Amino acid sequence: MKRFKNILFLADRSDSLTTSLDRAVDIAKTNDARLTVIDVTAEIALSDYIKRAHAIDLNAQVREQRLQFLEALTRPYTDKGFPIYTKVTSGTPFIETVRTVQRSAHDLVIKVAEHDEGLAPSLFGSTDMHLLRKCPCPVWIDRADNRPAYRRILAAVDPFDDESGNLQQLILDLATSLSAHEHATLDILHAWELQGESMLANGRARISPVELEYLLKETRNSHRQAMDDLLSRYGMDTQSDNVHTLKGRPANIISEYTRKNETDLVVMGSLGRAGIAGLFIGNTAEDVLRETQTAVLTVKPSGFITPVK
């Protein structure tokens, strides 16, 4: 697997980092990639009086303390001859992370999820959520209690996504490479819905049960055909044992599937919605991260432009 050249590991917590850093080092070694470990500290607002009274730059002191922590964290690897670069900056974590990605041309960001019980406590302002939406390169959010070696990887795809260019191919290419690297089982899942089904069944546009069943059958067949077309280059189709085309809301179907099958990692797209639409419409990747304890690796469409400057 030679997919990454410049990996960024965001160590924005002080605990439960070792397993994910092991994974980042392993990926970097396999890809002959450069690995940088960073953290972003909050800027401390100090009055001129305090600055004069203490004659010390407290922000610089905090950064230096955190840098010492990162150096201690990475020492077990550097002592064995594997180079890891460390860096600490100040500011808003997701903004400085995205800026670092842009300045240094990082092609993968890895971090541990902020909350072991999902993102619900701070969903709308979390670093994880902002990175999923705004980071231009793939974002891999691992779980603190994940297994050292993944056993099951899920690629969640949408063959009817016509607006994101080659996003579905990127998802499948990355998932197949990772599953081979991890010696893990690869599952491929597509969740589909009949738009307006509830209205057709019970609302003003109600149709007969026979007509509704016909529409459902035709919709299911069209999604299966689209999956066959998408998977043909990978030597698979909807008859393959590891390919699943299931009816329901994507976030619900993916979350339920990962729980039942003890999935370790979901590889999926993130459309990077922002603003009011993003807040209220949501993002399937965010929902999966919030509703499960599964690691999530999100991929952006080619040509995605981050709003972070």
C-alpha cells in the first residue's frame, strides 16, 4: 500500500494515544511516508500588566511543555531509528490543523476521537466535526479502545453520487488497500431509500400497496445495478458475499451494521457541508461517528476546497 507520503497525527489529548500512534507509525513505514505529530494549544489572553509583572511568555511556556510531552510520546519510536517530527502551535485546533495540512501538503490526518462515548456532548463545536467537514485530505478518527489490528473494515458507498466525481472509487481504493494491509475482512455496503415513501404509503400522494411494492422493487433493482456497475472494476458485484445493499437511512444502516458485525473501521465520503445547511441537514459520516464506537476514515471528493484560509 503506497497511498500516503506525508501523514499528520493530531495529539490533542494526553491519554489513550499509543494504539493510534502505533497505527500511524505502521502506516507511515508501509508507505515510506513522513510522519509529523502536532498539537494545538489554546492562546492565553494576558493583560499587559501580567506580562510585565511575570516577565514571561506563558503561551510559549505552555507550548514548550506540550512539545516535551510530544517528544516523550514519540521517543519509543525515534529511539528505534524511525524519525517523527513534532510541532506545537497555538490557536483554534481545527483551523491550525487544516492550515498545517495546506502549508505542508499532508495527505492524511489521524487522530483519536475526542469522546469515548461519541460526539454528542460537543457535536457542533468539536474539532472532529470541523475536520470532517473542512479538512481537504482524508481524516482518520480512531477510537481510544480500538484493537491494535483491525479485523473488519467497511466501505460505505453511494453509486448514485453524481456530484462528487471519483469519490466512490477513492473510497473503494482506500478500503481495499487498508484491508489488504491489515489482513482484515472487507465489507461493502450501500444503503438506499425510496424518496417520499411515507407520503406514498400514508400521505396525500398515497398509492395502492401494489403500486408501492412495484416502486420499491424497481428502486431496489436500480440501486443493485448501480452497485454492480461501480464494483465491476474490483471483480465484485451484488452477489458477492461481502457486498450488501440494504434499505434504510444510511447513517442508521451503517451504524447498525457496524455494531452487529463488530466493524473496526468505516471508510466513507464526507461532503464537507458547512453553514446552516450543514448544521441541520447533517452529514452521514458525523452521524456514524456520533452513534457508534467505530473508527471512521473520511475521504473528500477530488477538487474539494476548504473554507479555512
